[in-house]
Amino acid sequence: MRLREAYHGDTIGSVSVGGIDLFHSTYRPLLFETHASEPGDAADLERVLAIHHEEVAAVIVEPLVQGAAGILVQPPGYLRAVRKLCDSYGVLLICDEVATGFGRTGTMFACEQEGVAPDLMCLAKGITGGYLPLAATLASEEIYECFLGAYEEYRTFFHGHTYTGNPLACAAALANLDVFESERTIERLQPKITLLGDLLTGVEAMPEVAEVRRKGFMVGIDLGEHDPALRMGHRVTVEARKRGAFVRPLADTVVLMPPLSISEGELRELVRITAESIEAALASAALAPARELRQAA
């Protein structure tokens, strides 16, 4: 079972528990059926579980923030409610912390903020600081014990990939974890999270901005609804590159996910450039029809 607008990857299984039609509609005939719940709505999750819990193996969520959906932030208490519902209906809870883990929301793992321990946790990206590709799946002791037994019982988890446990990637991950500890990365991140919130107050007040959504160092600046042909989010990224910053769009939402090591001065510069780029992009979009008419003439 999944949340609407979810994104968990691009293999058949992960696409099947994704919910962004723009990404995955082409592959619909290949996917297996999943049930969906409205993001951030515990009552809707309970409604769906009440009907389908006997056929649901697990609920999978991106804890606190749905990243690829446009930085959709869940209301406080939602993740805790999901954990309780999973326990009540006897289904597993899978937390996909590929995007939210390793400090991105302000704690080492997003689940910590609501005191939730999932049955399975998916990790990647920040586990190596982005230097080499590595992923890991953590399991509860209860699930781990299901694969223990005598050799002749064949209860081993017979699954793996050719490059599982790649020594270079694992070494990068261990070095990265050492940095988190020695440099007190999570602790030193807290004042920068506060500063980022303060800086975004001015961005949120801009007439060109519909909404700013944020959790820790994950920010979505919603530019509102525009003609898709104008590519407003892309225009902002182009303007930002002119000014020396790389940001990315998700349609008409501008995403900021600065590195945890960013300095306060660099953070101020990033937000300033983003604000200027939004203004410039909206101005250029307003002139676009006039330019096109002149070119046609």
C-alpha cells in the first residue's frame, strides 16, 4: 500500500508502489496492483486499511516529506499515526529514507522526529555522502529472525545483486559516518536550519511565490499554476545558473536541498540568488508571448 504522489524508484516493484503518473503511466501494464491513500491523511489510510488489510502486506511511506512529489510535508503526528495503524491491522511499515535520511530533515533519520521504528527502512544517497552509489535495507529483529534456521531448512534470504557489498562504496559510507560523528554534523546543522527558515520568510512573501514547503534542509518553492509551455521551474534554474547557483525544478516547484556542509554565508547567497531568479524568470515569461509574436512577424 502506498501514498498518492509517492516516488520510490524506477524498478518494477518500486514503480508499482509509486504514484506519480507523469513518471510511470507508460509502464502501467507491467505493474502490480497497489492500494493508495491520500498523503498526510491518517483517517483515509485507516479507511483503506479497514477495507483491504487482509490483502495488504505493508504500507510504504517517505517519512515526513514526499520529495519527488514537490516537497510535500506531512502534518505533525502523521507518521506516528501510520505506525499505530500498521500495528492495529497487522501490516508492516516500510519507511523510504533514501531522500530524507542522513540529516536531510534535521535528524539522522526522519523517523526519529516522531519516535517511529519502521519494520523496514530503505537507505541510499546520503549514506556515502553522494560519492559512490550504495543502498541498504534495514530490518527489524523480528523480520531478521524469520530467515534464521538450520541449513537444510533453506530459510536464507536468497536474493542479492552482483555488486552487493561493493568494498569501495562501503568504505566511502564508513568514512562518511565517521565525518558525521567527528564533525558533529547533525548538531552543527541546527542553526543553519533555523537560518534557512528565516531567509525563506522573504521568499514566501514574494508575489511570484504561491507557497514555500520545508522540513529541515528540504525546500519546495511553489510558483503556482502556469502554462506548462512556459516551463517556469526550468526558467528559474536557468536564471540561477547565470548567477552562480545550481537548483532543480519539479515542474513549477523550485527545489532547494543544499549540502549539509554549506556555510551560513553560502546559504544566504543561495536564497538570494533563488529569489532573484524567480523574479527574473517570471519577468521573462511575461514577455515570452510578445517575443514570439515579433518572431512570427
